Amino acid sequence: MQRRFDEELKTLKERLLSMAGLAEQAVGKSVKALVDRDPKLAGFLRNDDAAINQLEVEIEESCLSLMARYQPEAKDLRMVAMIFKIVSDLERVGDQAVNISERTLDLLKEPLLKPLIDIPKMAVLAQQMLKDSLDAFVNQNAELAREVCRRDDEVDHLNDEVYHELLVYMAQDPKTITRAMDLILIGRHLERVADHATNIAEDVYYLVKGTTIKHHLAGN
Amino acid sequence: MQRRFDEELKTLKERLLSMAGLAEQAVGKSVKALVDRDPKLAGFLRNDDAAINQLEVEIEESCLSLMARYQPEAKDLRMVAMIFKIVSDLERVGDQAVNISERTLDLLKEPLLKPLIDIPKMAVLAQQMLKDSLDAFVNQNAELAREVCRRDDEVDHLNDEVYHELLVYMAQDPKTITRAMDLILIGRHLERVADHATNIAEDVYYLVKGTTIKHHLAGN
């Protein structure tokens, strides 16, 4: 019984990692479409999101089915409950990628406002946080989980810089306002991706250590 | 055994409703602080958020404990899993109220930009959606759940109006930019509250009907 449960749990974790991979790639693609000014790539994000949404439904069902059939205890139950939670975060990461691609399609109607430096940096950081939060989950690595949470500050800091820099553009030239707004909102979408990674990492820390590092930082 | 489970589930639902009440009130207070220009009320939101966060941890633990001790099947299991999910949404609603109060404290440093009409309207709608999504859960009311999802469009529409109106302010007078940005972001925070209510309602619909109405609308 326990062996069959372990095998099914292993399969479930693999599917979770596929879903996380898709979500992470979607974020990467959405920012690539922005940087390369590629409306086709931006348009494709809807398909990626549909695949991510489908996986959410399937993995949730598998979690419930696993719980119902094996009635796992203690640690195993927490593990399945954790997967159940992580898929919600990943699904919302997919939504953020769609939001970024929509802002991008809007931005592509006008010439480039400024070279993009901090936004691609934020994307790389947020993607790595997402990857590491899942790694921390799979390997039950509390230290890595804690480190992911720390890195959230870096993303917040970059987002503040993006915000203040673009406010200056707006103030100097009202013609830049809509483009600056789109970029500010893209910054916020990336910040939310990092928040989702942080949520996952906080839960991993709790799962492994039994104490919370949650809510030490303001949510945004 | 089933009777004791039912009793504990009832208690758990009551605590969920308390948490939902707190989250809903926090949103109301954050917008009241904005409308009344009341920095003290805005400052208090941190305390409300701490109480909401504490409830999240406690209710999650109760869910896991209930699952471990009673190993509920089918419908009962789904019910507990659903509570487990709802608390995450409610916790994030609390975060949105804090975000609104932070923007408000920023706004209070300058004179009022414009009379607030749509933002308080959005707050009332989002609060009602939250309330109704929980009502739909407790009463297993799929129709009410579906209606909550529909109302999300109204909030999105108001948010678009807020956004476009404030863009005009910014374009006409750069001195309004920081205030307009704060109001735009408050609009988005309220929109996210409505999104959380919609998430809950979608899950309720699925719980009752076994089919999904999810992902018909773009997430934001």
C-alpha cells in the first residue's frame, strides 16, 4: 500500500514539476516577446496558459483522488496538501504571463520608450525563484526555501526602481504616459510572480521545519 | 464518527466565515480610510492583517488535522480541501487591504486629487462578491457562485474607467502623476479582491456541480 502510494506521489510530483516548468517558461516567453517586440510570441501565451490551467484541474483531482484512496497520514498528507496549494500559485503565475503579454501587445503599437534593463532582470530573478522554490519542495530543502524568500526583496527593489524611473518619464513628457504605465504594470506582474514563488517557498519551509517564516514581509 | 466529523467541520466553517468577515471588513476599512482621509484607520490595517494571517495558519492546521483524524471520503474530503484553498484567497485579500492602506498613507501627504466615486463603488462590489462567494460555499449554492463570477466583469469595467480617467489627469497635469498612480494601483488592488472572490466562487461551482466554469475569463 505504502509503496503504491509512494509511486503515485512520485508521478504527481513529476507532473507538478512539468506544470512549474510551463509556468516558468511562460513568464520567460512573455518578457522575451516584450524585449524582441514580437507580437506573435506574445499572442501564443494564451495557449500556454490554457495548458497550465488544464494541468491545474488535473493535478488537483489527482491530489484528492490520492487522499481519498490512500488516506495518507502526517507527513504524506501534508505533502499532498502542499501540492494542492502549489498548483494554485502556478496557475496564477500563468495568468501573470498572459497579463504581461497583453501589456506587450499594447506597447507594440508605439515605438520603444526606453531600453529595457531592469524588467528582463526581474524576469530572470522571478523565474529562478520559481525554479528554486520547486527544487526546495522536491528536495525538502528548507535553507533553499528561506533563500528564495530573501530574494523577494531584490525583486521588490527592482520593481521600485522601475516604478520611479518611469514616473520621471511621465512627468517630463505626457506622451510617454501610456507606455510608461504599461511598463509599470509589467513590473508589478513580475513582482507578483516572485510573490507566488515566495508563497511556495514559505510553505516548503513550514513543511520541513514545522515553524513559519511567513508574514514577516508585507505581501503585495 | 461521522457525527463528530460533521460537528468539527461545522466549527471549521464558522471559523472560515469569521476569517472571511475580517478580510471583507479590512477591505471596507481600507477604502473608508481613503475616503475619510483618516491616517489612523489606514495605520490600523496592519493589525487586522496580522489577525487574518494567524487565522490562515490555524484553519489550515485544522483542515490537515481533520483529514488525518477522520480520513473523510468523497464530498467531505472535497469540502475540507476547499476550505484549505479558500483561506489562501482570504489571506491575500487581507494583503490587498494593507496595500490599499499603504497607498492611502502616501496619498494623504497631498491634497485630494478628485472626488472618489468609482473606487468606493468597486470596494462595495468586491466586498459583496466576497460575502456571496462564502455564502455560496456554505449553502452549496452553484447559482449564486456563478453570479459572483459574472459580477467580476463589472468590477473590471469600473477599474478600466478609473484607469482611463486618471490617465487623462496625468496627461493634463504632471503634478497629479503620483496621486493618480496611487489611485490606479488602489483600483487594481480592489480588482484583485474581486478576483479572489471569483476564484472562490469558481471552486464552489465545481464542488457543487462537478464541472468547471473556470478560465472562461482572463485572469488579471
